[in-house]
Amino acid sequence: MESGGDGDWQVRHIPGAQATKVYRCPGCDHEIQPGTPHVVAWPAQDYGSVEQRRHWHPNCWKSRARRPPGRW
Ligand SMILES: [Zn+2]
């Protein structure tokens, strides 16, 4: 669990071997290719809600605090 200016998040680091699909990163709006280690995050209060999960590039996740809230 991580806390930030945008609330509490459950965060999971996905190794490349488990990344089997293409995802779109909400931080940069580019695709995360299969085999790329990345980060999955979802709001802590919505645990179990798969639709809320977002896949991020690690760098985009780390820099999200610089983005204004509500701009995703
Ligand atoms: Zn990204």
C-alpha cells in the first residue's frame, strides 16, 4: 500500500514474465508491451474491483504526484 496526495493505493509490481498482455499506461497514454515489468495500482478502498486497476510504467507511476488530480 502506498499513500500519496491522490489517496491510498494498492500497488503491485508485475515482473516481465507475468506481463502477457498489452496495457495502456494512464500516465503517458502509451502502451506497455508484453514482457515489460510494470506497476499495477488501484484505489485502496476499491480492492477487488478489477475495473479500477491501472497498469503503469514504473516511471510514470512514480511521477504521477506531479500530475493534477482528476486529469487521468
Ligand atoms: Zn507510461
